[in-house]
Amino acid sequence: MNNAANRAGASLREALDYEPQTLRFGTSGRRGEVVHLSQLEVYINALAEIEYLQSLPRSAGGIAPGDPFYFACDLRPSSTAYVAAQGGRGELAQAIQQAMMDAGMRPVYLGQIPTPALTYYALQQGYGSIMVTGSHIPFDRNGYKTNSARGELLKQDEAPINQRVEQVRRRLYEQPFSASPFDAHGRFKGGHQELVAETSAARTAYLKRYTDFFDAGGLRGMKLAVYQHSAVGRDLLVEILAALGAEVAPMGRTGHFVPIDTENIDQERLDEIQSLVVELESQKGPVDAVVSLDGDSDRPLILAVEHPGGAPRLRFFGGDLVGMVVAEYLGADAVVVPISCNDAIDLGPLRQVLEPKTRIGSPQVIAGMQKALAKGKRRVCGWEANGGFLTGSDLQAGGRTLTALPTRDALLPILGALLAAGARRLSLSGLFDQLPRRFSRAALLKQFPRAASLEIIRRFSPAREGVTEIAYDPEPAMKDENGAVVPAPAAALAEACGFKTALEQVFDSGHGFGPVARINYTDGVRIHFRNGDIAHVRPSGNADELRIYAVADTQARADAVAQMGIQEPDGLLRRLAQNR
């Protein structure tokens, strides 16, 4: 223990025997390495967010002391237990529960359920909620995500919340250590705490959301494998598919946490799933598809199982393409997607209902859906490249209603894609082959310092305000988010020419790229080449990772661009970092 802890009158901050690492907002929620996630830091942030929600009017999603406040968690050990191998950190749910009680709320524990199941139930009840999850990010990280009584926190909420966090931090840090509930290591002095009694009401409501809307026999005749691994919604997925008539075979269930990034499924994981399919089919015969979820089950993984020559072969479908299939199936009259999505959407029938593209992250997509609703649109949905699908309005079909769920959901895109294929009497591959022939792949470099990622973006971005895109035709023209030309002095246009020259030195003809046609800055640096290739470079919002999103006219080329991006030690992303 820090010696200051033994000094009379020492404050909590003086007594801490570690240097606190603050939690920051990512693209959605707060996350960090478990070794730095003290219960104290989680408590500070959660308490501040709850106090912020209490300051809002009911019409803006506000809550009041005495209200129920719902929480749930995924299957990461640190969500509900101390983990010796992670610095003794953990019991994040317990820290959040205590914050709820200290803010005067009534904590209601909904168990280990998917993030969208928690959000759906809380919205139906009209109260706030928190999901304890690290989503898809590596096992050594965790975090949580707060919802108001109306839905996800939006970007405009972050600044006032962060101000309140600092107020709460000062208040707690200045407390005498002797009076603080936290010890020198940032854990509760009382040690392990029990969570309040669990209720299954949210799980039941989430299951009924789909079984009440879709026809009970809609998936009859399909044979599906569910790759369960450590997804918190793994059993729910099996139950719902079976309830809709599919023959379902679970496989790959694990007792340890498996981080799956559904927009960056790597070859090692695909090989593992392939082996499981081979084993399964040797026992039960051919299956039509493999479906799965990420850790907190708000992102889908959909793989067709093809049998050329008899042996099973997996075909991965990116979430941006899945979203297109599902939006058409649901009859959307407005769709909102982030800039990272496959540009096939610009070429097919959905281009007629496409809203302006947003920055990456569900809060950005939600804001876009709200704008569509304000314009009078009635069947509004959105999705991300990772496959998380959001509904901004209620949807009616056959006298039944699918209530709006403006948060990432994995079950709706899985069901929508499968049902769309069945309705058109096509295989999954046949269904996706109907889309415009544009193909995408995402990949990332792990352990890439965020500061270095941001420096890359800064170096290739214009300093001029209001510029969303630079088009080279062949001279540079700067444009705003509506496509209008932004007047620019000669120096700014010369800088734009410099971007093109520098990028073409990295993305050169030796790697198969054509000249740069335009660069979009909605989120990161998205480079369009005259040969049709797209390479989009963007730092992760919540981890030391640098991502590349590739789009091309063939899957092989998209795969190649993504692989060239992350190749070590001298791939495209590394060369960007070195190019000065």
C-alpha cells in the first residue's frame, strides 16, 4: 500500500498505489485494458453518466432517482469476477451496480444477454440501462455502454458527460482515504459483492420480438450450423432459428472468451470454423450456412457453405452487403450507412433511398436515422460494415409490428438474410450474387499506437474548414458534405496535390492501384482510385489499432488490398506511417 494511505487525513487520490488510467469514449461506449479498469474508474464514469441522465428531462431520455435502471453483461470473466491474471481487476458489473445505488436508482440485473436484448427491454420499459462488455475487442480489454431512456448516448452527450466525470472524479479523489469505499488499489474495500437477483424478462422479450414478427415456418427446410464460441447470445440464436423452423446444429462452444471481429474475420478463425463444419457434416450431412455472433452479440457473422466437388467451402459476407439484403427485404424507404460501407449501395436500387453517409459508429448512424425520420420517412434503418443492423422506426408486415430498435442488433440481419434467401428460393450465395458486383474486406494492424494513427490522418487531411472531399479531375477541387465546391486559395490546392502525390507513392501501380481520383474525409482517409479500388484508412475508436477497409471489383482484389495493407513489416499502412 502507498505510504500516504497510512497518513492521517490522506485523500483517496494520495493513497492510490497505481497511476489511474482514465476511460475514454470510443465509437460506442467506453473501453480499456482490464489491468487499468479499476472499479474506482468504472464507478466514477458510470456514476457521472447516471447523474447526467438524471439532469435530462424525460422527453430527452432522462431518468429520476427511484426508477429501475437495467444492466447486463457478456461472458468476459472480468465483467463479474476479479481476474488474477489481469492484475486482480474485474467485477465491473458490481462497480456499476454500486454507482446505480449511490445515485438513488433501483438496479435490475438482466443477466448475461446480448447488448440489443438489454437495450430493447429497457427502451420498452422507458428506463436507462448499461451493458458491461468489451464487444469484439481483445480479451485483455473490457468496458461498458450506457443508454438513456430513449436509446444510445449520442456524440453531443459526450462533452457534458466528460465534464461531469471530472466533477465526480474530484469529489471522490478528495475524500479522506479512511472514509472512501475504495482501497489503495481502486477496489472496493469490502471485497467481492453479490449482484442483485437476476431476472430473465429481457431475454424472453427479445426472443418474442422475432418469433412474434416472423412466420414460424419461415426457415423450414434450412440446415444451419451455429458457431457458438463465447458469444453471450449463442443459445438465444439457436432457440430463435429453431423456433422459425430451421434444423439447427450448435458447434464450437467454448468455456474461454474468443474475441471475434465480424468485419475482420481472419483466416485462422475461418479455418477453425471450416474444420468444425467438416466434422459436423460428416455426422449430420450438408448444411446451408454457418451463423454466429460477436462477444456481446450485436454483430452478426454469416457464412454460406458451398459444396464445389462435394467438400464444404465457406463464403463470408461483409456486414455492409448483409445490410443491403436485409434493408431490401424489409422494404426500407430510408437507409443510413457510414462512409466505410461497400459502395455497392450506390449502384443498386437502395441508392434511391440512401441518406447522406455518416461517420463510423452507431451513434452517428442513429443521428442520421433521426434526420431521416424528421424528413417524414416511415421505414428507416441503418447498418455498419461490421453488420450491426439498426431500425429507426417501427416496421409493419402482415398485421404484425417489429418495434424500432435504434441500436446495433445481430439477430435481425441474420434472420433477414436467411428469410430473404428462402423467400426468393435462392441459396445464400445466390442471394448475394444478385447485388452489384462490388466486394469488400476489412483488416487491421493491432498494437498500432493511436497517436501514430492520428498522425497519418492529420498528414493527409486538409487544414481548411468544411472540406469533406477532394476530387481530382484532374486538378483538385475541394467539396463540402453536400458536394458543393469550397473556394480554396492556391496554397490549399497545392497541398491537395501533395496529398495525391504522396499517396500514389504508397498505393502505387506496383501494387495494382490506378491514380487517385478523390479522397473523402468523412471519417479517416478514404481513397478512391481511377481503377475502381477504394482503400479507407481509419484508426480504431477504442483500441490501439489501425484499420483498412478495401473495396474492389472482385473479392480477390479486395482481399489483396486489405492484406497488402496489414502486411508486416512493410505493408501499405506501415509505409503510410513512414511516409513524410
